[in-house]
Amino acid sequence: MTPLWLRILPYIAVVLLVAGALFGAYHHGVTVTNATWQSAWNERNTRDATAKAANETVEREKEQARQLSINKAIQDGQQIIDQATADAAAARASADSLRGASDALARRLAASQASGNSCTAAARQAATRAAMVLADVLKRADERAGYLAADADQSRGRGVTCERAYDGLGK
């Protein structure tokens, strides 16, 4: 009689061969599936990289357009400020002639007071002083208004520049 292990040895060999074949099929399936997924991931990565490059290009163009808009707003604003400065200088020159006329009027009033006669001298002196004070107040008010107008014009120019630069960012 043959030992038992020799009788079941062919069955064990068949089971091992079937298990090896199944493992080989499984391993082949896993390899094919992994290769398929890897290929899909590589395609996705390529598409993502292409989309990223295209998106960066578009965003850089937008950024450059915004910067050009801001630069244009700054140039326009500087022109407005320069024009306001020139206008303020012209206004000061014009105001200087007005102040000169005011001073001349005050001098004439002072001279006419000195050449006055009779009983109305006190009234004339009071009127002359009032006119001189009024001329001085008008001169100072005009000078201050000129400074305020120059500051307001420059502030407006800066505000317009800032507004245009901000509007340029929204594009």
C-alpha cells in the first residue's frame, strides 16, 4: 500500500497550479488596471498643466492691462494736478493785481483824508479807516481763498487719480 501523502500529492499539485494560475491572472489584472489608471492620471496632469499655463497667461495679461490702466490714471492725474498748479499760479498773479488795486485805493483814501477840510474830518477819518480795514480783510480773504482753492484743486486731482486707478482694477 502506498502512503497517503503520495496519493494526495497529485491533488496538491493541481491545487497549487490552479492557485498559481489564479494569482497570475489576479496580478495581471492589477497591473493592467494600474497602467490604465496611471495613463488616465498622466493625461489629467497634462490637461491640468496646460490649463494652468493658459490661466496664468490670461491672468498676466489682465494684470498688465490693470497696470497700464493705473499708469494712465496716474499720468492723467498728474496732468490735472499740474494744470491746477498752473491755474493757481495764474490766479495768484491776478489776485496780486487785485491786491495792488486795493492797496492803491487805501493809499488814495489816506491821502484824501489828509487833504480834507472842516467839520466832517472825523467822519471822513472813520470812513477811511473802515475802508482800509475792509481792503485789508478783502485782500487777506482773497489770498486765503487762493490757497484753499489750490489745495482743493490738487486734492480733487489726487482723488480723481485714485478713483480712476481703482476703477482700472475692476476690469
